[in-house]
Amino acid sequence: MLLIHQIKYPVGTQFSKEMIARKLRCSDSDILSYEIERQSLDARNGHFEWSCSVYARLRNERKYLRNKDTEEKERPVYEIPEGVKTDDRPVIAGFGPAGMFAALILAEAGMRPIVIERGKCAEERIRDVELFFREGVLDEESNVQYGEGGAGTFSDGKLTSRSKNYRVRKVLEELVEAGADPAILYEHMPHLGTDRLREIVVNIRRKIIRLGGEVHFSERLESLCLRERTLTSVVTAHGKIDTQAVLLCLGHSSQATWRTLYEQGVHIIPKDFAAGVRVEHPQSLIDRNQYGEYAGHPDLGHASYKLTHRSSAGRGVYSFCMCPGGIVVPSSSENGTLVVNGMSYSQRDGANANSAILVQIPVSDFDNGNPLNGFACQQAIERKAFRPGFRAPAMNIRDFVKRTGPSELQLVTSYPLGVIPEDMHDLFSDPVGISLEDGFLAFERKIPGFLAGIMVGTETRSSSPIRMVRDESGQSVNTAGVFPCGEGAGYAGGIVSSGTDGIVQAENVIRFYREKEQVIHN
């Protein structure tokens, strides 16, 4: 098989076998089969065209290796690990992307995993979240943070990942099998949209159950039972489950559970996180800036952006989870706190673009000896931002930069529960406020008109402020049988990387059981 790079063709045309033939200067009939590996947008010199990498099988393949963009390479194929026959069933705490893909691999390997998820199934969770968006009535156990699919279920559903891990393909293929558009396997910036995700997570759950797994909703992990720093069972609100292995896929918002685990002696260290705001702009502004005369082209869809800056306070400022044609939504998991996030539907047809603009919060800002103080730092910002009815503080970006105080908002926000114009400097420390100002000015130079947007606050849950340290076997460094996993444990960020980490840890769990079996037989 050959992997052929840099096959280019104009925006507005469909990829075809003939394009491979022209690239290789061969006959169409010599191409036996092909599959697009990756598609990206080449916009150099203002001329937009697609650039593809393609896996292809041809007659007499070796003669084409002289082409500088061609290499001999087989597509990596993920193989399900061979399971272990045991009466002991691994437990997975949390059913976000990490827990979902860990459960899927274990189920496919015949290990019959038991999943416990503190929130509700997607069908019930959707009703709770929509009530919250509509009336500001928060269910603290069923919300944007807790429930089937994790926080990603109510997001843009981005599937980008920096990882070159071959397991990424397994994640994408399972999403396609569960109902995603097959184009996500190669698109340059694939996304699902919250409406598609709500269906996909249900289908993956059904597959896990069909393969012998169990999924228990509204069942929260309360604590671990340990003997000589070795797991013997897990305790939930419904009782005890005996097990030798638990995958902790709790997510970054399960603060109380992480505290309990820390009190039980599981090794946790603090790490940097980020905080900031959501900004909104007319989507048409972003489209014109990014696509120029191609703005509105149906092949391109709505434009996104990715921005970074180093502030005069020495902190990184960057855009995160940019949602073209999306809405800003309340994402709190506790009453008396305000967290916002961005969400898009699959069509991305909203009038506004939104993105988090975040500032690095280093450990030195909150570390006083307790590794969980990052949670307290997050919560302090969230409580300061809370307004009755979950209305959100908001401000024109230009007013924030000029420090003139709040004035009438220059853009109608998409935030569903209403906003209150106020000076948002009051929500942040001076280094964070200065960094936001510097970042906004830098971003105006990259996207003219950026300062004409509005900011809605606050966003604090982009990453976990802790890491539960694990060793080469995937287990906690000081607690045998405990496998930290995913974003909440400090090992991922986003749907794909979390799902990939879930697969890695499922493999480690299978290896863990295999080694135990070998000890017994010896």
C-alpha cells in the first residue's frame, strides 16, 4: 500500500481517483482502491485549495516510490487486545469520552466492565439541561458537566487532536459506527455538534451493553476500599462493588470525589490550569477575515480561528474551543457559581461565533501545600461571577481594554439566561486582567474587528487543576489497582485525546489482569 501526500484540488470540486492518477502519472485502471487519510485547507497566497493524503493500492506499486510525496506504508489497524477470563469485573467511574472508550475496549475484549456514572442517561440529561438553559433551574447531579457523554455532549463536538497515536483512528471509527458522518475520518477540522453527539453516545452505550458491559446511571463513586494500598472494592451510594481494578474517568468537575480520593492517600499533584471569558463576534466578521472572497462558500462552512499571545505579565493567552455559529451556554454544576462554555449544533448556523479566551493560571498562584487548591481557585472565580438566575456578567471588549467601565453591549449575545453589563476586571486578578487586555489587543491585529466583540464570563473548566500521578503500568503510583484516566485526572484535553487515553488505560487494565493470572498459575 502507498501513502500519497499533497494531492491538491480546488475548493468546490470533489476528490476523485483521477486526481491520484494525475499525481502519480498513472492510468486510472492501475489504482485498485483508495481511501482519504487526511484533508487540509491550503490557503496560501489567498488561493484556497484542498490538500489530501491518500492510502492507495496500485498495480506495480514500487515504481511509484520515486515520487517525493509517496511512501510505502500500511494503514495502522487497531486490534482489540485479548481479554482475560476472570470472574472479577473492572469498574469504570465516569462515562465521558475516557470512560466510554475504556468501557468499549474492555467490553470488546470480553472483560464485562461495570460503568458507574453520577449523572443521568442522555435521554433524561437532555431534559434537565434544556430546562436549565431555559429557566435557570440547575440539577446538581444532571447538568452540562455530569451525565452520559461528559461535558463534551454539550459542546461543539470538536474531534481535533495533536496526537499521532494510531488509537485516534479507533475513536473516530467508533464514532462513525455510532452515527457520525464518515467524513470525520479525514476532515481537516472535524466536529460533530451537540445534536449528533446526543445520539452517538447512546449508541456507544448500547454497544457496550450488547457486548456484556453494564452502565449504571445516577450512581456516584463515594470512596475506595483499600488493603495495604491495594484496591479491594469501590463504594457507591448504592453499595459496594468488589473489584481489583477501577478506572477513574471522573472528569475535571468532580471536585468532591477527587478530594475524597486525596484524603484516602491517592497521590495527587497540582498543575496549571486556565481561566478567562467567552467572546462573541458576528460569524460573518470571522468568515470575511479568514476566508476573504471565499466567505460563505458551501464547501468551507463557517470559519474558525486559533489565537495565541504572550502577555506583558508573562502569561500565555489563547483561544480555546472556538465554536463557529455557536452559542454561549451556562455550564455550572453547583448552585451559587457561574461557569460558561461554548456549544454548537452540527449545522453551526448561529449568527455569532464564540470562543474561550483563556489565561494561564500557574500553580504558584494558588499553591500553599494542598494540591487541591486549584479547585478552590476555580470556585472563587465562579462564585464571584454568579448572578441570580445564572445571568452572566458581560462587557464590550473595547470597553475592557480601554478601562472605561461598562456601556451598552454592541452585540446581541447568544447566552440564553441573560447578561448584566458590568466591569469584568473585578472578576480577575491583576495578572489575568492585564493578560486579557494584552491578548485582545494582539488579536485585533490578527483579526481586525476583534475589539468590537463582547465578552461573557467566566470560563474556568477548560482543564483540570490536578494530576493523579500514574506509573508506567497506568496505575496510581501509590495505590495498586487504581487507574487514573482522562481529562479530570490530568492526562487529556478534549473528546479524542480523552477517548484515546481511555483506550490506553483499558489496555493497561487487561495487562494488569493478565499478570495476575500468570502469578496464580505460577
